[in-house]
Amino acid sequence: MDFKKLTPHLIAFGLFVAISFAYCLPVLEGKKIDMHDMNMYAGMAHESVAFRDSTGIDPLWTNSMFGGMPTYQISAASKSDFMSTLFSVLRSVFPEPVYILVLALFSFYILLLALKVNQQLSVVGAIGFAFASYLFIILNAGHITKAMAIATGPLLVAGVINLFHQQFIKGAFLTLLGAWLQLYCNHYQMTYYLGLILVVIGIAYFVAAILSKRLVPYLKAVGVIVLAGGLSLLPTYLQLFSTLDYAKFTTRGASELTEKKVSDGLDIDYAFAWSYGVGETFTLLIPDFYGGASQGEVSKSSATYKALQSNGAGAQASSFIKQVPLYWGDQSITGGPTYIGAINIFLFVLALLVLRGALKWGVLASVVLVMMLSWGKNFESFNNFMFYNFPAYSKFRAVSMILSFTSLLIPLLGFVGLSQLIATKDKSNLINQLLKAAGFTAGFCLLCAIGSDMFSYTGAVDEQLKSYPQWLLDAIREDRQSALQSDAFRSFALITLAAAAIWFYLKGRLNQLYMVVAIGGLMTLDLWTVGKRYLNNDNFVSSSKLKSQFSPSQADATILQDQTLGYRVMNTSVSTFNDASTSYFHRSIGGYHGTKLKRYQEVIEYQIAKNNMNVLNMLNTKYFIMPDEQSGGPVARINPGALGAAWLVNSYQLVANADSEMSALSTFNPKQTAIIDQRFKVQLGSFSSSFEVDSTASINLQQYAPNELKYDFNATMPQLAVFSEIYYEEGWNAYIDGKAAPYFRCNYILRGMALPAGKHQIIFKFEPANYYKAEKIAYAGSIAVSVILLVLGGLLLRKTSEK
């Protein structure tokens, strides 16, 4: 291969690295983004990471969150997927989030090159993709796996489209690599959405194949796509297997409660809680069409500040204007709009006028589908059908996130269209298309700017502002209008300038390079400045400041003095079930995770939310952390009713199903009675519903580890024990004196066990045998797929060098 051909691509890569560091300049000082979800990760993963560091064993279970749950989606650290090594190298070279921006830029660059777009346009198009606002918003929030899935998505799209274009070696290589990367990223919702988009594009190519009578090549392409997709499952098999195995027990799985059986996944209200507004979709073109983020800063020249000053707010005005509720859309809260750039939208419309063929119709149909799906509850007739009928669709929530894929689809078609415009020899007919595209997009922006009075600037969020005086509400709505008007003029100006550059090029008054540089400069200015609204230097903090967030409070320090094993803590000074900071120090009743166990979530909803102390006692909630009005900080309160790590009951109640089991929790005494589903009757052996109790019997937790619990038991007659540990049948094994022994679920979420008379040691071990088998398959799959990629890569390099 002629390595001189690599020089332009190395220069492009260097540019991508430079621009990524420039955007994230504070990382050069060792600073990091203060990411909410990554802070939560530090809390939820602390127990597992500390145990792994001290023992070299990955526990695969943590008791630090929601009473106990597998770590498959938290901190499991298998090396069976070789892609983890690649990302370890990337993270060691490029700090977070620089490596994600570099990935996004280079992935889209490869996509455009693979579609025969020239290098200059491919560089600009990469910026048009990677610097769309959504990526910065989710990076600021700490949604790293989602950001990775978006960043690597173009590679898979490139592979599939190349296969439809009968570029089989290149297409197979990119499809296999892209599919492997997507699955490795471990954000199956984004991968699922990308799969839907590829199906739509595939249908467009199918129609084209039928019309052109070229069905056989199309079917070959589909065959390679299916084969590559199947092969990509091998190195990621462990991750896929553990996720699918775990999912059926989580909030993504079916419930046994009658009123929850409408869906075999999430509740529809929960799934559609974050639905993009239909009108809100115009934020793709005008960023602050609906006010931006839920809380935004306005200047001292704003209507809000002037109104506050006029009404005697004084010094409070300066602090209030830093968090003004400017957003007036349909979502309850948002970090910012999905803005993909006014110039991107303009080029997309231009491409629709310039291009012909399957790619155009496939991308257009995908954009329409993406928009409709993002509307969720705001387009019920379509989305309710999808939720209840489309395979696996009900497993996902926050449907608004699918709109982020417009940042891939719209620049893709836009830059392919611009490339076609440049390649067209007779440019006389293109002036008309250019004027139509500019007139439509810039004209709409101008209409919104000069006709901004047509909107109400009120929304569902205003229900939370009822306590505000009318004069303040009026001022806030005036600032909402100003934000829309300002951004509408801004988008109008950007489109006009971009269209002018192309017009001068078509007229022969501007050469191609200068036109591309002009488009690139305008697009970078556009996306960079909007992105800085949501991720800027102020979002980066020192590592020491991040670590200080996990300094124990006085309440934590008080509780940590208790060396008793197995107790739990409920922290009401934070959002108990949406905060994992407590998990850093304690075995928490609460936590923060999107895939908690369904039965535990149901106990939260039906019992803990109603302050059922019997349920909190059976979970061994020994301490409550509560806000203290006098000190202003949290304070620890002991709960004398906590039942301990394990206890012996004197009776049990058999129930018919989940409904009756949940109902029984409302009135039972957990210290005396165990509630047991009748399906576990056989594990009770000869125990009658009321049996003789040994008043001298004892059971105590003697050793604790996340994946192994050891109890000492002593009784003169058989006893029935309840353990304050979460029941999870896929991996936990029980042993009495080293011999396997049966146990059962009781009290809806706990473990119970019939114990023989005598002195015994009882051990619970988390030993998910299928997990370890899947790990071996994934390791072998990583080797096999790596070899295939090397072979395909070699063939591709050879073919390229022959040209």
C-alpha cells in the first residue's frame, strides 16, 4: 500500500484530535466534567470495585443499592470482549470526553468517505455530526455509553449502505466492526433505534432493487449484513447474555401483578415520560425555539432582571437570572434541545432536491420515523401501537432520545447531496434548487423571527410556577420570546451565508476549496457556540473536587462506627430512589439505576412509598439518614425495629399469587410470619403452617462479602429462617455445612430457608454458572471475529492499493 495516501487521513485525524481538545480545553489541566451519572456510578460501583481491587475477584453482585442486585449493568469487568482493550487504550491516550468526540468525528468521516464524498467535505461533515448539541448535553449528564453508541453509529451505517451498493469487502468490514462496536457500547436502546433506521433504509433499497430488477445482489447484501450481525454477537456474548438473562427480572421484564400485566416491559406512562413535543421538533433548526434547557441564564438586560429590579428584588435578582425557567415545551425537565444545525438542515433540504435514488428516500423515511417515535405520548395513535405491538419496543424509556439520530441522518444526506452538487458538471440547473432550499429554510427562520408573537410561550412546566407573581411570569415569557427570536435570526443569517457561499461557487466566483472552508467555518461557529451553552469550561472541575463529593457526612461517620454485619440505610435527605451517593458508604435501601429488579420496584411503589415500617424492618433498615433543620445537614437516626441479617419465624402463610403476596405485606408481622408463594411449598418440606419454635435457637451473620454470606445457626428442632437478602434465583446457591440446600422466596423479595435441627453453617454464594460459560464463548468469539476483521482489512488494503 502507498502510505502517502494515508497522509491526508492522518492530517484529518490530527485535526479531529486538535478540535476535540480545543473544545475540552480544561482537560489539559487535569480537570474532568462534573457528570451527574458518573458521580452516581462512583457510588453504585464502589463496593464492587473495592472488593475487586482487594481480592482480584469480580463479585458480580452488590448489596449497596436497592437492597442487592447483580452488577452486570453496573461494574462487571470481564476482559473477554477484546474491544474493552481498545477502549482502555483510547481512554489512556485521550481523556474523557475527548476520546468520544474523536470517535464521533472519525466515524462520520469514514462514513462519508465510504460513500465517495471528497475528503474536504468529509471533514466538515464530521464536525456537522459530532458537534450537534445532544452529544454535549448527554456528556454533561454523564451518559457515556449512550454517547459512545452515537459516536460509533456511523461505522455501522457506512457498512450497511456500502453492502447495498455492492461494495462487499468494505461493507462487510465496516458492518462487522460497526456492529461489534455498537454492542460493546452496551446501550441497547440506541442500538435498537439504529437498527430500526437501518431496516427503513434497507426497505428503500429493496424497493429500488425490485424496480431495477437487481434483487439477487440486494439479497447477497442482506445475507452479509445478517452474517456480520450474527458474528458480532460472539465477542459481546457475555454482555448480551447477562443483560437478557437479567432483564426478565427487572423493570424491563413482565410483572406478575395483575394490574401491571398490560405490557411485558415498562409501564407506558414511564416509558413515554420524556416525549419530545411535535412543535418542539423545530429545535433541530432553531435551538432555543422552546427556550433551551429547563433552567437557563439571562442577562441583566433581560425582561426578567428588569422586572425583578422594578419590583424590589434587589440583590436576589442577580442570582435568580442564573436559573430562569425558560423552557416551555412538553418535557418535565430537559438539559437542552436537540439542535443539529441550521446549515445541516439547509443542506438536507438541498440534498432532497438534488439527489435521486434509494439513499435519499431511505434517509428521508428514517427522519420522519425518528421524529414520530420521539413524540411518544404526543402522537399516541402511532406510538401506543408501537409500544404494545412492536417487538421489544416496550423495554425502553425516554423515547425522545431517538431524535438524536437526526444528527447522523441529516448531515449524511446533506453532505452526500453537496458532494453530488460539486460533481455535477452542468451547474446551471442547480441555482434554482439552491434558492428553493435556502428560501424554504431561511424563510421559515425569518418568519419565526418577525412573527414571534404567534406563539404563547406557555407550557406544562408553567404549572410549577403558580407561586410566581404575574409580573414575573410575563417577564419570563417575554424572555422566552426573545430567545426564540434571537435564535431564529441567527439561523436565518447562517443559512443565508452558507447559501451565498454555494451560490458564488455555482456562479464560478468562488473556488471549491474556499466554498467548503466557508461552509465548514460557519458550521463550526454555529454548532460550537450552541454546544457551549450546555457543555463549557465551567462544567469541568478538578479531580480533587470530584473526590470530595464522597467525603462522609457526620451522619455517615456515625453509622460507619457500627460494625454489625448486614444492616441497611435509608437516606431521606436525598432523593432516596434516584440517588446512589448513599451507596458509596452503605448498603442502601435506595439507589440510582434504570434496571432495578422489578419486584423490588413494586415493593417501593406499593409498600415503602406508603411508609410500611414492617417492610423496612424486614429489609434490616437499621438507620435512617434524615435532614436536620437545626444543623442544616443530614443526621442519622437508629431504627430499633430492624430485624437483623436473619431471623427465625414461628409461622408462615401460603398465598396463591403475586397479588395476594403483595397484599399480605400490608398487614403482616415479619418478625413472626413469612409470606410464601404456594409454588415454593415443596421447599418447605414437612413444615406445617404453624410449628414448634425453639426459644433458644439462634442465627447470625458471621462473615460478609458481596458474593458470599456465612451464617451460624443453632437449634434443637427444625426452624424456618428468613434472610434480609434479596431473592434472585439466577446464581445464588445455598449450602448447609458445605452441601447444596434448597431455599425459596418469601415476603415478595427476600430469601427463606427450612433449616434442620442442630448446629450448622449456612452459606449463600453468588455463582452464576451460565455467566462463566458465556464468558468463555465471548473470549473465543473475540478471537474469531478479530481474525475475520484482520482478513477483511487485509483484503480491503490490497484492493485499495491496486487502484
